[in-house]
Amino acid sequence: MSSDHSTMMDGRVVMITGASGTLGRVVTEAFWKSGALILAVDRHGQGEPRERIRRVAADLTTLEGAAQAAAAA
């Protein structure tokens, strides 16, 4: 097994909720480093623009917000 994890998740889509929080930022960074395509969801859609990261503002405590996040995937 290689120690280079940069291609482990290549082309896979990961939805991260609470992406602008402390834990969410760490999880987003880990998946980004592994090559994943990321849908980063939080209430405000905040965060730095980066390749392979799509930021979505959605309140997942509502049905409408959950539908909005799912539609963005």
C-alpha cells in the first residue's frame, strides 16, 4: 500500500455538512487532499474558493434546506 493518499478518493463525491465549522474544515481538508470532489454545506456557504470544492448555503434543519443541498450534489 502506498503512503501517497492523494488519489484515494479521486473522482468520488463527498458531501460534508457543517463545513465551515472547526471539525468541518478539517474534514473538508482531509477529503480534498485525498482527491475527492467536495460539496461543502453549511448555513452560510462560507469558505475560501478552491478547485474541487463547491460551497452551498443550506439550513439542513429544514426539509427545504436538505432538498437544496441534495439538489446541489
